[in-house]
Amino acid sequence: MVELVTGHAGKAHATAEQAAGLNAGILGLDDYVLDVHDKFKITVVSANKVTIGTGELVMQGRHVSQGTPEDLIVTNGSQGQKRNDLIVCRYAKGSQNIESAKLVVVRGTPTTGTPTDPAVNTTSPLDGGTTYDMPLYRIPLDGITIGTPVALFNVLKPMSDVWDSLTQTDVTTLISGNYGTVKGYRSGPMVTLRIDWKSSASGSWNNGTFGTLPEGWRPPMDLNFSYGGRDGANQKIINVNANGTMTYTNQGGTQGTNAFGMTVSYAL
């Protein structure tokens, strides 16, 4: 039977189950740490203690809040053995359908070989599960030493980031010199550059410099683009480098000093 959830019914009628269903439908059928507060940052305090920072998470539609940091005890390791423990956020539904969440250290099995992660509860409360674990960190132990914790969660970015990724910026002059300009615009992580250059270095293998792109426009690695002039002349490689420098290199054959222009695109 259909029920209006977001509306006045003259009595208490909206349930946590309905709120969880809405969250899961909007955010996704998975587990996420939200991009606020400390994002459950972990700090190793000693050989058997870690601190989990503040944060907000959504697990299978259930919103869980950690308003203050929390210390967790890790069972001491054993000399000559390795072990993987997991820190999880555990959802539980108990008697009278009372629901709760808490951080739990799930202890792994010690071994002299390669340790594996312990089993966790995976039946979603959306599917009727009464206990569900969202893994947050793997804690590797080698002997009595705690290794570097490994994050196992995804951080869900806010919708403002999605909007920014879909919004195209205005065209901006990024490089300007006596011989021309490099202009560009961005649409999310995509960059498009327009090169308009008034002259070109002659000589089969000579090169030239456009200038340096400002930060925020530089690719994550060195990129090369091929430029072909008219009638097989003026063959060049356009280099857009991770440090922001932009250059060109002639590719043999006949090379004139004519103006040239081209458009290149890449992802940040």
C-alpha cells in the first residue's frame, strides 16, 4: 500500500527504514564516508591502541555519526606471527527492533604465512540483515608491531563537487607572449587549450617554447600531440608537460617559419 512519507499524517508515521531507503536510493547501495569532519582518520597510539577521529558515514542507507574521537583496543600481536585485524562500523538490530551502531575491532587469525582478513557480516539491513559490518581499516600486525593502517572505505564527495565537474569555465588566456597566446577552458577534469602562434622555428629538428601553464591547468604526466602543417611541411610535436612548460619540436623534413595553431585536450 502506498504511503506518503514526507507529509503530515496526524501521527508519528515516518520510519528509520524509510529514511534509510531514501538515503540508499539517492547516495547509492553501498557504504560511504562523507567528506566532512576528520573522515574517521585513524591514529596509531601504541602497540595495542588506535584512535578513530570524527566523521559521518552512510552504510546501506543508515546514517552514522561520530561526534568525538574514539579509542579502540587492538589485541596484542605474537612474536613470529602476522595477523590482519579489521576496524568496522557494525550495525545491529536487536530485540524489539532496536537498532544501533558501534566501532568494533574484528580480530584476524595469526599465521606464520600471509595473513588474510577476518570474515565480516555482509547481509545488508536493506535485505533483512540484522548485523552488518562496514570495513573502515585493515590493521596489519607483524609480531607485536602494528603496521600502517589501510583505509578500506570510499569518501563520497558532495553534490557541489559534482556541479563543479559539470560546469564549464570561461575562456582564459594562460600564456601570452610576443609570438602568440595559449588560451583555455575547463569542464570538470577536462582541459581544452587553443594555441595560436605567429611564427615557428625553422630547421628540421629545432624547437621552441610557448611558456608555462599556471597550476590547476597542468596534466598529471608529460603529454605529446602531433601537429601537421600543409603539404607535409611543418610537422611538429606539441609538448604539454606535468611541470606546466609547453614547447614544440620540429619533426624533420622541410620546416618553415609560418604561423600555426591547434587545439589540444586532456584530463587533469
